Amino acid sequence: MLQSIGFPGLIMILVVVLILFGPSKLPELGRAIGRTLHEFKASAKELVAEPKDEVAEPKS
């Protein structure tokens, strides 16, 4: 059964990430994740916009 993580789960994940990467790497990791999400959203918008731009030519 799929359950939401909730606040305690998010705190636990944050603590594990902090232990694994250390406080000095967290800003760099955050920037990398932000850039990745931005690129993913831009690509998704392009994919959605492409079919609208294409015009089907009538067959003669």
C-alpha cells in the first residue's frame, strides 16, 4: 500500500542526506537538482508543444 512520507519521513531523509554528503556539499547538490528539474520541465514543455506546431497536410 502506498502511503505518503509525511514530515517525520522528510526529516529522516534530510538527516541521511546530510550525513552522506556533508554540509559543504548540500548547496552544490541543491543547485544540481534544481538545474536538472529546470531542464526536465523545459524538455517536457517542448514535447507537449511540438504536436501543436505540426500541421497535418491533407492527402490529395
